[in-house]
Amino acid sequence: MKLSFDGADRGVTGSCHLLETAGVKILVDCGLYQGGRPAVEENAGDFGFFARDIDFVLLTHAHLDHCGRLPLLEKRGFRGEIVATAATRDLARLVLLDAAHLQEEEARAHARRAERRGETEAPAPLYGLIDVLNVFDRFGRVAVYEKRIELAPGVAVTFFDAGHILGSASVLVEAEGKRILFSGDIGNSGRAILRDPVVPAGGIDAVVMESTYGDRDHRALAPTLDEFYEALNESFRRGGNVVIPTFALERAQELLFTMREGVERNRLPASLPVFLDSPMAISATEIFRKHPECYDGETEALLAKGVDPFGLPRLHFTRDASESIALNAVRGGAVIMAGAGMCNGGRVRHHLRHNLGRPGASVIFVGFAARGTLARQIIDGARKISLFGDEIFVRARVYTINGFSAHAGQTELVAWHKKASPARTFLVHGEEEAMAALAGLLPGPVERPEFSQSFVL
Ligand SMILES: [Zn+2]
Ligand SMILES: [Zn+2]
């Protein structure tokens, strides 16, 4: 049995691990590298294996850093079977269609720039809509949590709820008398909507484990909710609009859930008008409604009582661009959730343009913001930013709330590992420092593979 690391090695993005066993080649995830120029080149580079040789892909979840190169895999000759949970399949369709659309748009912009410079060649998109449609023909059996699937003769796989996003899984592969566990991304326990991560019982020979927050813990959930409700209430008193840059997948639904709870517990006014101004977040919310099998006990109980977990008395979904533009005329009292979460694109930029300069307005950041993004600039206290060619002085109040995270913190990662108690550990999906810190806390041999490194198990 051979295990190779073809992505997310000493870095967070581009998850891609290859297991060769019992005469088949199994890929666990085929994610996109994200973040600047080097990522563009890594994505276009060789996989480290031949796409046509892959028999199966086990997809842990629908985040782009795990599924984002699947259309490229298909384009380069992959004709095997993709196995994922039903929720992951639905979310991956949405995420990949959006990714292809963005890549095609970017390629067009590059081509225009190249033409202006008089160059004849412009970079082609990594893949297009047609490749996304094609890869959806490769989705085969649907994984149900904790139900064993005979993948191929002598190879069985079982998906366990990873509690990270809707449909997310850790995947156990059993072959040649060995049990190999791929963690996928491990969720943060106690969060709204989702169950806590499940770790399979019994001996594990090797684990391939994420280490995103291997060097720190998150702020606890209760004070995070207090801070969020306080920020909203304070903003109302001040009278302006509240803009929340929102990631479409998971965070948007988590915020709707949290605001509904806030209204029910009289911590937020019921008159709160909330606009979800993101076609992608609206579609993702519809997919959430379709998959109650992924909900935790609390959310199931709400459904049993006939309560809509994502329902607010004055919630508006604005899918049309015209409805979104109409929001620009609203000068106060509205909560506007719009993407992109890091403000590097999307409708949120229009809302920032109209609200950042208003002293009564607020901007609440509830997620990670990478260096170099507009969100990062504002969080870091920029007095002035430029948007659509205009200079805007930041007069709105800016809140940064750090406790919402879809990833387990250090303490939870260590506890997860203890439950799995593997004979051998391979750390992936983390920056160097985070990985080193976590490695120091785990018992047994811990490897931190480099790109393309292989191990015989
Ligand atoms: Zn993820
Ligand atoms: Zn990830």
C-alpha cells in the first residue's frame, strides 16, 4: 500500500492525497490551490500522477480547496467514480459552477489586457463550465455517514461526519488488513446546525490529518454570540445600515440561524430587516434545507416543532441585481449580508461603497480575511480605501468577531487525534508553524510530507 501527498503539503490549500492499494488508485480530494500567483501556477501544473489512472475519488467536502481541481482532473482524462455524501455533491455543483464562471471571466479579463499590450497569447482558464458539467457525470455512489461501501474487491470505505460544513466527512479506507483514516477538515465542536465531528472506533494504522489551527484555540462560542448580538444592537441604536461581508457556504446559514435564535431569545429586535444579498448564499441555503440528515439534534428538534432554522420575520432574499442595487437607496436600519467574505469581489463591494463613508453605519467581519484583501485593509484600520476608482474615507464603525470558525482549534485537534489513536500520523492542510506546533503535541511518529512525497504503509 502506497500513500502519496500531491497537495496541501506544508500549506492549507490544494488538498490531494493518493492511496494505491489492492490494484486500485484512490484519490482523496482534488482541491484548488488558493492565494495569489504561485497558486495559479500550482493549479495549472502536473498533478504528480496521471489523471486517467485514477479509479476513484473520495471527496471529503465541497470547499474549493478540496474539490476545485476535479473538473481539471476530468479534463485531463479521469474516467473513474467520485464518491461523496449527497450534501457534498449538491454543494460541490454550486461551488464548481461558480469557480468555472470566475475562471472564464478572469481569462477574458487577461485576454483583454494582453490584447492591449499587443500580445497574441493569453492564459486559458483552468477549466470551463463544460468541464464542470462533465465531471458531474463521474459522481457515482452516494456515501451515507457510517455506512460501509465496498469500493472495489478488497477495498471498503466509510464516511464519518466531520462536523465542518454541511455534508463534510472524514473517510476511513480499509484494505490489505489496514485501516487508513483521512480526516478531511475537522469541524469546531458545539456549532450551530452541524453535529460534532465523529471519529471511527477501533485501531487506526495511519491518519492523514488537517492542522489548520494546530497552533491556537478559537474564542469560545458563547462570548462570540454575545459580541455579535451587541454589535448588531449597537449598530441599530446608531441608525445606519449594517454590512456583513459573508462567505456563501456555511457562514451565511450559521448567521441566519444565529440571528433567528437572537430574535427568539429577545436578544435582537424582531423588526430586524435582514437582506441576504448573494445568489450563491441563497442557493446554498436552499441546499441546506434539502439535507436535514446532516443536522444536529438541536436543529432537528426545531424542524420537528415546525420552526424554520434559517427563518427570520423580516428576511429578504435578493437574487436579482436590480434588487441588490435598490438596497443602495436604503440609508439606515438594514442588515445586509453579501459576498465575497474577503470583499475581493462580489456585491459587498457596492454596499461598502455606499456605507463605509457613513458615520452611522457598521461593518461586521465574521470570518477569516487573507493578507492583501480589502477586508484585511479595513480590519487593519485603513482610514481611506479605494473602490471602483473612488476614494472612500472609513467613517463607519468596524467590528471584527473572531469566534465563528468552521475548523477545530488546537485543543480539539489533539482530542480528535487521541480518539483515533493512530499508529502513525501524517499532517497536511496547515501552515508550517501550525503544523509544527501540533506535531509537538501528538504521540507516535508524526510526518509532515513534502509535495509528491510517498510512503509505503
Ligand atoms: Zn473546508
Ligand atoms: Zn480545507
